[in-house]
Amino acid sequence: MTATKLVIGNWKMNGSTAQVRAFGELVRRGWPACEAALCVPHPLLSAAQTVFGATPLRWGAQDCSADDDGAFTGDVSAGMLREFGARYVILGHSERRAVHGETDGQIAAKVQRAVAAGLTPVVCIGETAEERDGEQTAAVLRRQLLQLVRTLGSDMASIVVAYEPVWAIGSGDTAAPGIIDHTHGFIAATLAFHVGLSAGTVRILYGGSVNSRNAGAILSCKTVAGVLVGGAALNPAEFTEICKAAARCSAEETSEAA
């Protein structure tokens, strides 16, 4: 497990150029030793590039096409995202799966395209409340992961996986640290078995109602390489506190490993 925790903020369909500038002002006043990025709506990528370009804060997008170009009205390619300096792209979020009907296969194709364009995909997987209650969590996660494995093969090492239990997103409920550790361990073991990737090769983030109050406990889990933050990422002060917690946990793990 890498000692550097990663914090990704997902603005969803929120934000403005004024909010991007507010983040920029805060970052320029000082930023914790944390690897972090904000994934903003496509129209804000230009502002993010301008404001964050000379800061430690990176930026990314929330979706991309599975195609390079063509007659796909409304779609945005991975190559276009790279032109705006995006480093990350969130793919497979439960909202895309549920609202837009995206399948495991479509998501894997998008991930493959993003990797080819030089982006780091943050691929979301997770179970619904019904699947959890039906003890289907392992089966759901395995299905989602194996589609990625079949499509990407060794390129799995180029992605970030975000475990986001669907029942936790926006609910205020967060999986207990023991459940997070167990589930992240299952994800790592699945990747090790099917791709031969050792633990820590693929960063596994936790997402789902992460905020400044619970981030420290979540990030302290040894199997957690970082967090994917939703609503709290829209508040500069709140997001900064989460990044501070990530920096502390990174320093503690580095000290323990020394």
C-alpha cells in the first residue's frame, strides 16, 4: 500500500467559475502535503486549468466517451479532456449506471479509452442497499471488476478503483471501518488473483458520505488508499480539512514503514 493518500473531489453537476476561483485562493494560501484533485463539470475545465495550473491541486472530469471522435452529439472524448490538462476522469459512478443506464461493458470501454489518452480513470464500483441486504456485495463487486479485467488486462495497473457503496452516497451513512477494510481487502484479492497485481498496485479509494468528521477514521484504514468526496468537495474549507486528514495519515504510514 502506497503511503500517499489520494483525495478526489466530485463536484457532480454543481459549481461555477467563482467557486473554482475560491478554491484557487485557498490553495495559494497554503495546501497540505496531500495528493488531491477536483473533478468538475466539463464547462469548468478551462477555469480549473487556469486557476489550478500553478498549484499542487490537480483537476479532472466526471465522464468521457468510449470513442475518440465522431457523430456523438453531446459526448466528450478523453483526448479533449487531456487538452484541458485533466489528469483524472471519474467513470462508472452509480449515478451514471442508474440514471444513464451505463453497463459494465460500456464503462470498461470508456476506461480503456481514458487510459489510452493518458488519463487516470477513477472507476466506481459498489452495491445497492438491496444487494447488500441480500448478501450479494461480493458477487456484484466481482462482476464489475472482472469486466474491467477482461477489457484492460495488465492496464488495470493504470486505474484507480473507488469503492462506493450506493446506499452510502449522499445518505449521511458511511460503512464502518471494519466493513471498509474487509471490502477493500476483497477487491485487492480479486485483482491479485485475476491480474496478478500485488496489494497497493491499484489504489483503492472509499467513497460515500465522506466529510471532515469521518475522513480521519476512514483514511486510517490500512487498505484505504484515499477517498472520493462528494458534497463536501464543494466547500473549500471542508475539502481542505479532508486533505489535511489525508496528509496526516500519509505521514503516519510513512513513519510506521520507516
